[in-house]
Amino acid sequence: MKISIIAALSENRVIGKDNDLVWHLPEDFKFFKEKTKEHVIIMGRKTYESLGKALKNRTNIVVSRTEEFKPSDAKKYDSLELAMEKARSIEVDEIFIIGGATIYKQALSFCTHMYLTFVHAEFEGDTFFPEFGEEWELVEEDPRKADEKNLYDFTFKTFRRSASGR
Ligand SMILES: NC(=O)c1ccc[n+]([C@@H]2O[C@H](COP(=O)([O-])OP(=O)(O)OC[C@H]3O[C@@H](n4cnc5c(N)ncnc54)[C@H](OP(=O)(O)O)[C@@H]3O)[C@@H](O)[C@H]2O)c1
């Protein structure tokens, strides 16, 4: 089964600021929606709160140790291990880890693929994508130019954990 991180990061690895995204790239949003639809998505409590609600047409799982946090439109588990166990029992081909930074950092040790959108600009932010090592092999690259709707150049990159890194 594929377990995939999906994220967008700037040249200086920023992924968010003040619990929100820092750029608006409709083409990347479309990519995210296409990839994750009809799948299980796993996120941290802050990312869920930043979205404001569960994303449609996906099984939304949120991890949180806050007892009072009870999302009505998503499943909640108090550990990432339990969330993964539940996700594996629903999903057959691919589970998506959709952030934020704390979840990416933990998932790097067990996920098999990463879909990373590199936004070719630097931004101020307070949340960063973790560093990752050479066990991650670049398998696909799709550069895009800025246009009137997408204000920055960006590149879709797909990584796979290499055999030696398993
Ligand atoms: N650019 C992108 O692709 C992208 C994607 C997603 C998010 N973001 C951005 O990232 C930022 C949010 O990221 P973040 O790192 O601050 O927060 P986060 O990872 O979304 O959520 C952190 C929270 O998740 C819960 N959590 C984490 N690990 C857990 C575990 N092992 N077991 C149980 N609960 C666990 C905790 O909730 P409790 O405190 O309730 O226990 C923790 O406070 C926002 O700015 C958002 O816009 C960007």
C-alpha cells in the first residue's frame, strides 16, 4: 500500500504562517484535489482547524490529544499510529498524509511516497517542511510557469523511498 505525503513548500521550506497557507496556487489545489479524492486523508488538529471543515469526498482523519476537540465531520484519533491502523483498514491502495509540519515530520519515517510542490519563491512563515535525506529518489518532475492565476513558478515533484532506504 502507498502511504504518501502531499505538501507544497517554498524555496525556504515554508508551508504555513499563522495557521494558514501563504500563497494561492489554484493549479496546486487542483492537483491536491485530484490526487486525494475518494481516498483517506490524515491531518493534524491545527491543519483541520485551518481548513475549517472536513474536505468533501474523502475520509477525513484528524489526530489530536485534545479531549474537548470533537470534529463532527471527521474521525479523530489520539495517536498517529492508531490513525494509520484505522486508515489501513479502510483504504486499499493509497493513504495521504496532508500535514501539517508535525505530522509530516512523524510520517517521514514510514511513508513510501511524497508529492511535493516546490513553489519557486521565498516566503515568511512559521511552519516548515522537514529536511529529508537521500533515501528519497525523485521519480517524476513537472515544472510549471507562473500565469495570471498562479503567481509563482512551481514544480510538481514525486519522490519514492529508494530500495536501499527501506
Ligand atoms: N503547504 C502545505 O502543503 C500545508 C499542508 C498542511 C498544513 N499546512 C500549514 O501547516 C500549518 C499547521 O501545521 P502544524 O505543524 O502547526 O500543525 P498540525 O501538524 O496540523 O497539527 C498539530 C497538532 O496535531 C496533533 N498531533 C500531532 N501529532 C500527534 C500525534 N502523534 N498524536 C496525536 N495528536 C497529534 C496535536 O493536536 P493537539 O494539540 O490537539 O493534541 C498537535 O498540536 C498551518 O499553517 C497550515 O496552513 C501547510
